[in-house]
Amino acid sequence: MRLVVESPDEEGRIAYERTINTVLSESTIKGFIKRLKVFADPKEPVFILIIQFARGGGVLKFSEVATLKFVREGAIVVCENDKFMPEVLRILWEKFGSEKVEQLSRYEIMVKGEIGEDILNTIIYDPEKELMVGLMDLILRIVPEGFRIRKYIRKEGLMALIASEDPIKNEWVEKALKMMEGADDTSNL
Amino acid sequence: MIPLIFNGGVYGHQEFEDLVYDLGGFVIQKNFAQTEVTIFFIVPEEDLERVKEKALELKAELKNAPLAGSEIAVVVPTISIYHLPHHSCDIAEYLRRKGAKTNMVGLSRGVGKRLARLTAFERDLINEHDVAVFLFGNFRECVTEKMKLLREITVPVVATGFPKISPPEGVEYVPNLGRIVGKFSREGDIDLLENVAKAVERLVDKKRRVFERFEVPPYYLKSEVENQIPEINESTSPAPITVKLDGLRIKLPYEKFGEKIRNVRILDFKLGDICNVFPSVVEGQTLVRFAGSW
């Protein structure tokens, strides 16, 4: 992931770079972000944030994260990824009720019942959903809090935010659009 | 008199307290945290060895407390949840470890450049403290503009911010300390905290020298109020009486206890004769300030 901060105030630029780096390192969605570009001019005052998203992996279905072993009473679901285990367990509980679902070990769940196609096709992990939850949190942490007037522009794989304490001017929007165009081009970053 | 912090187990701390009083010292504040107790106290310099001996016997730790007996306001433009953890938390904690009683003040309209302002309540609240520490942000333009907030503050002020600027007259400015998201974890960060503490110490020392001419020190007033108004023990506040450089903050409502506080006997006169007693802007608290100190 690349981060670029631009500002006429050199000291402020250095300090803000540290701030954004800390926020990003603690964010849950840092894997979804490819590039981040910031322009801050406290004289105007305006703050522009451009986020370019990385191509996230596709959605994961139940059948992709878990394997089944059939036994006499039902089936044993084996899911070897800790990240998806709570979601797998939640779906099974929802379908069969907690009395028919028993967790045998860290990776194995015993189900007394038949696991049909509908469960196998359930979506366990959707990166888009996760991104949306984390994105607002990330933006609110980065943008100066006093800049309450905000405008969001969304394009394919890109997002721009213009924030200020005064009404948003057209020239700022134009600048943001220009930065968005430039964001695709690697040489500009 | 030398201010110190006692950090140790609850067992035997009463003996230690008795020793402090026997030596002619005073306990400024006492806090319990489960089985640990922290006592801020003050003892004559010549008896330091005896206090150290007793602390060693109780296996407790003694530390210097240069800011003991001062009440400091740590003022931040915002304490919103999105910005947690705030750097103000670390600064307030560091000052606390130096012996100060710190109060965090989050401004309701402190954010932004042009929009930042103090409400009348916030201004009065900050002016009740001994020293105010204002924490500003990263950009030169914003920090310079926000210095206008300090115009209405009548107490000594320490301001921090990232750019190196020349502050207005009378303001101690600590550079390189802007908006830091997260803990102070880098190598140089503790030095920044130390810089703030040093700046606060300088201002506290200056103010302390002014109040040296009063023959009755505030911690003496505190022990007399504690002895003569038993209701103070029922207060649920962690520090029912806060010692300030220029008097006391008593966590009792003025309407009910104002007259009682005025009538507290100090040597051969009353507290009302040497101090002004008036309600604080915080509900349920009373301020005692030496007459002629402002």
C-alpha cells in the first residue's frame, strides 16, 4: 500500500503522515486499500482524501471453507480456518438449533442432521461488506474533526472525500476529480 | 517542605500516615486501587531519612512529586470516540505521576480553525484551575489561529502543537507534540511528555512563589476542614478536597455548607477571614481562595 500526503505546510505534512500511518496500521481494512492520497491546505481550508481499493478476493461460500465427513448420526464439519469458524458455527446454529450442533474440537463441529445444498451455498465471507464497515471508521479517524462539511465522490474502485469547515467550492471538487484520475496512473503517485 | 509520593500496599499505610503527621507534614491526597495505595504527602526536608526508612520497612516506593498540590486542566479541542486513544490521556497521566491533580476538559466547540471557540462555562471552568495545558494540532495555520482561545484564560497556560511557532506573551509553548493517534510508543515520545511536565513545573513554581507570602498553606486548610466538617467523609469523589496552589476545591454544595466552611477555625481566626469562599461553576462544589490572591 502506498501513502502520499501533500500540503503547502511541510511540518504539518510530516505530522499528518505519522497520524495516517498509525490509523492505517490499526485499521481492519488495510488489506483492501491499494493507494491513499491526501491533500491538506489549512489556509483554504480544505482536506481531500482519495482512496483506491485493491481488488479484493471474491466471496467465500460454506463449501469452500469447510469440508464434510459423513457419519452415522449426521456429519462432521471440518473448518481449519479460525477466521471463518464463528460464522460457520453461527450458520449451523441458525439452521439446526444449538442442541443438534456440538463442537468436538477447535476445528470440528458435529451436526445431527442433513446438510443440504442451501447451507453449502451460504456466503460465509463477503469482503465488500467488511470494507464498508471499516471504511467509514477509517475516514472519520483521518479527516480533521472540525471539517464537518463533507462531499463523497465514488467511482469504480476509487473514492474521494472533500472536507472543509466552509461550503465546498467547485475548484476543490475539480481538484479532487483530477487527483482521482491521477490515482490510476502509477507515475503520479 | 518536600512533596513526595508513596506507592505501596495497603498494609501498614496508616502507620506511615501517622509518621507524616508526627513529623509535621501533611497528606495531600490518598487513593486506593484494590490492594495498592498512593499517598501524596509533604514532609519537612530534614526528616526525609526517617520517611525513607519507614517506606523501606513497608516495602513501598517513594518518588518525587514536583507538582503535588496543584490542580491542572488538560484541555483538548475534542474527545470524540473516533480519535481514541487520545494523546491527552498520556499527558494527563504523566502529570498525575508527577503529583498533580489533573482534570480533562474536552471542548464542545473546540474543533476546526475558524469555528473553534470556548463557551462561557468552559472558560470559567478552566480559569478555576492553577495551570491549563492546551493541546493543539499539526498545522501551523490552525495552531496560530487557535491561540485566540487563550485570550480569555486568566491562569498560566502551557500550549502544545507540532509546528515551531512563537507563542503569545506569557504562554509556554511545547513544539513537536501535535495530534498523535495512539499511544506514546516511539523513543522520543517520553521526552515530549517530559517537556510538557517541565513547562508545567516552571509555571507552578512561579505561582507557588507568589503564594508563599501566605502563612497558612492550603494543605493545612485541608486538614482543618477535614477535621471540622465530618460530612466531607461521605463524599463519593476520589478526592473530596483537592489542594490547589491558591486554596482548595471542596466537593460539597455551597448552598448547604458555605457558611460552615467559612466558620472553620484556623489557628485563632476563621477561614472566612483569610479566604474567599464561593460556589464553583461545577455543581455541588465549593472553591476556597486566599483573599487578595486575584
